[in-house]
Amino acid sequence: MTDPSVPTGIVITGLSHDYTPRAGTRVRALEDVSLTVATGSFHALLGPSGCGKSTLLYCIGGFLPVQTGSIRTDRGLVTDPGPDRGVVFQNFALFPWKTVLQNILYGIGKRGIRGAEARDRAQHFIDLVHLTGFEASFPGQLSGGMQQRAALARTLAAEPDILLMDEPFGALDAQTRRIMQEELLGIWRQTRQTVVFVTHDVAEAVYLSDAISVMSARPGRIRRTLSAGFNRAADPAVFKRPDFTEQVELIWQMVRAEVDDARRPAPA
Ligand SMILES: Nc1ncnc2c1ncn2[C@@H]1O[C@H](COP(=O)(O)OP(=O)(O)O)[C@@H](O)[C@H]1O
Ligand SMILES: [Mg+2]
């Protein structure tokens, strides 16, 4: 049993993951990943495309089995998906046949809450993501940014302890992305959930995070974990600050080295 007086957030120890397709070769996606995500912190994962970021996120979510090593949260070992961990995907993953309100009620239903209380709560999360007035709209009638707001509200409405976000703003235009980043920070300051946020945008990672882990080219390992902390200040001019741009450049160099590594042909 975990001791509730000692918050652990997420503790990953020696996690490796292999994909073994029925036909084709086995792919080692993760190798000996050990990582601690502090309770209530915003932690970004950066790394070259194909290095195993999504795999790591889905292992934490319980959607992929833990093959080697372990993942522990404050609630114990991760073996399955659970309502304590909510996921937001790049492609929104809303039910297209349900309205915004119905999509969000689905998130609340996962908590076993129904009726008037569920509707009040749904409205709270709709207002929180600034979708007030679009309750009866279907996802297909909304812009990409609005669909991602609805997806975020649906996940938040289930009130998970841990929010797992897989390049959630990757499909949005630069302007919408920037607004969504600001709003996500605003929401996170209120909810103080533990967030694991996968992105390939270094500035986004530095802007949002307490800590940033840079992963190696496949098989993914944690190369380095750095602390950031610009997210605590709520400074709208942060993108122009020299200490901010310096850290973005520093981390970009690390990611760049891994991207180059990923491009290098494997020795014969
Ligand atoms: N279902 C799967 N079957 C086989 N290989 C997979 C599967 N999913 C991902 N992979 C491989 O595992 C590696 C890591 O993938 P992924 O976690 O999606 O990387 P990232 O999210 O960092 O781009 C990649 O080489 C990818 O091709
Ligand atoms: Mg991915």
C-alpha cells in the first residue's frame, strides 16, 4: 500500500516496451525509462518523432500493458485504464453523434454522477473552456480549437488526478494554439492536476511546464529532465524574455541532437 502522506505523483521505474506485430519485426519502443512526475506538477515530454512518447503516455494511461518495470501513482500500481487518469488526444476523439453537452455529460457519467448535478457540473466545465452557448452544437459544427476545448472539458469533467495529453494542440493553427496554451495554464492553476504533456514544440514545453524530460531516439529513454517554472509566473511577455528564449534554445539543442541521432542509419 502507498502511504497517503507521501505524495508520489507518478513514479516510473525501469519501464521497457516492445511492440510485437503478428507479422513483421519486433520494435523496442521504450528502454529502461525511469521518471518521477511530482504530484500537481506540469511535466512535458519532448523527443524525436517515433521515440516512444505516445507509448509512454499510453502505458501510464493503462491502455498498453506494463511489460517490464513498473508505473505507480498515488493510488497504486498501474495495471489498467482508470478514471483517475484522463487522456486528451491530438485528434480530439469526441463522439461526433453527440452534442458538446452530451459529450461532456459522458465524462461526468464516468464518475457515476447523473441528473441535475451532472448538468450543473457539465455547465461548469463548458464555461471553464469558454464554450458557453455551444452546448447544443455537434463537433462537426465547431472549429478545431473549439473541438479541442470540448475534448478537454470532457476529460476534465471526469475529474482525473492525472491528465495525460498527447500533442493536444498539434493539429491547431499557431494562433489558436497560443490561446489554448494560455487557457490550459489558467485551468491548470485552478485544478492543480498532475499533467504529463507530450509535444514536439520546445517553446510550448518551456512555457507550460515545471519540468521537461527530453527523450532519446528510439528506443526511447529519458536523456535529461530539466526544470522550467515559467508557468508559475503568468507573465504574458514571457515569450520575449531572454531567460525564456535561452532555455528554449538550450533544450532545442538537446532535442536536435536526438533528432540527428534518429536520422543516422543503423550500423549494418
Ligand atoms: N501498434 C504498434 N505496433 C508496432 N509498432 C508501433 C506501434 N505503435 C507504435 N509503434 C512504433 O513504436 C515506436 C514509438 O512510437 P510512438 O510511441 O508512437 O512514438 P512518438 O509518439 O514519440 O512519435 C515507433 O517506432 C512506432 O513506429
Ligand atoms: Mg506520438
